Amino acid sequence: MKLIGGPREHFARARQVGWYLGLAALALLFHGGAWAEPGLTQGGSGVVREVVDGDTLVLEDGTTVRLVGIMTPKLPLGRPGFPTEPLARDAKAALEALTLGRRVTLSYGGRRTDRYGRALAHIQDEDGLWIQGELLRRGLARVYTFSDNTARSARMLALEDETRRAGGGVWTLDYYHVLTPEETGAAIGSFQLVEGRVVDAAKVRGRAYLNFGPDYRTDFTITISPKDMRRFRRAGFDPTSLGGRRVRVRGWLKSLNGPMIEVTHPEQIEVLEE
């Protein structure tokens, strides 16, 4: 092939081609092309025969899929004494409308199955719609990651934050409001988002403690084990440097010297702008 024009024209043409290729790559990525996204590998496909709840479905081959990275409002599902959470039926209905009777593609970004044998996958439909992202966009899910499954966490957190700011779905209900540290004592045993200022942070025998009040024995605390602190070091994130900063943390509230969330990976803590 003969090139026409001088070096400057050739360089400009090459730069223009590179720009178009970059746009094409971005289009593939944001249209849902999981195969093209770093950290995700495609894991087959199947037709959805049943939707169990807002984040669980069953394929025609019998595979149960737990939509990894999110938690939708819960149905009791035969658990005596457990209430139906607000918008649980809406979340299930939304997942049915999006997937029931349709072929979906599974993609994995970490551990592939849980202790119940369910596939832990990101799913998208034949048009490339990422189902987790759509549920977050509708305000029918909250981000819920694990240390061995954090793929797409940044995108999910951004979608959740956008919907929360707009006041959609669960974010319109007091039941799901982001707690202050002072409210955590009444929510022990539940998954919550908590927002507040770290009063002080320290490491004791390798374990990190982020305290949100003057009395660590009664006030809300974030704690990180020595083993889990290694993940923070690999991510270049020192939680003990957060004294005085406002943060948002998500996890299960426990009671140990006051309300506590034990954090296992950096994606559970968001440092907020002042």
C-alpha cells in the first residue's frame, strides 16, 4: 500500500485511527462486553427458567446463579421470623422482567461458587445489558462485595452513588438510609452503610482500628485483621491514615466493645470528599 503525504500527515492519520479505535474499545466495554474487560472471564450462557429473588436465578440446566457484587432487598424464603424487606418483591419482579425466559451470559471475576454451590457471576443479556448495573441504576440493589470477588466494584459503587444522590428505589426509604455512627447500635446483625468522621485510627499488634467516637468500648468502630491488612497494603491504601477523614463503610454490624464492622477488603471503605 502506498502512503500519500508527508510524515506529518501520516502521523496525524495514525493518531486519528488510534482515537477511533479507542472509542470503539470504550463502546465495547460500556455496552457490557465482559470478555473485553480486564479481570473478568466469560463462563458460558444459559436460559433463565426461574427467578428466586432479586439477586438469584436458576438456568435451564439447573445452575443457580447468585448475582455477585450486589445485595437486593430480601424475601423470607421460608425463614420463619424473617420479614420481607421493603421493595423485595419489586427487585424480584425487575429481575424477572430482565431475564426470565431469556439467555444470559455469565462472567467471573473471582471465586466462582459459594458454599451453597451457586455460581457467583456477573450476568448480561443478549443485548449486552449488564444486569447488576441495571438493578443498581434502578435503586433495587446495594453494592455487596467480598475479598475474593471485587471485579467491577468501582463501576458498581459509582452507579449506587449516582442513584442514591438522585433518590431512587431503596434510597427513598428510611429502612435503607445510610446510618450515622450513633445509629449503628440499633442495627446489630444487619448489613448497613455507615457514614461518619474517623476520630482516631491506630494499629495494635497488626490489627487496625478506626474509631468514630472518644470511647472505643461503646462507640462505633471499624476493625481490620492483620491478614486482611495485607490486601490494603497491596492496594496502597493505609486505613490508619484516615484519622479526621469522613468515610463511608459497608458491612455487617456486630457487637464487640460497641457496634463494629470488620472490614476484609479496601472496596468496603470509601473516603469522602469534604
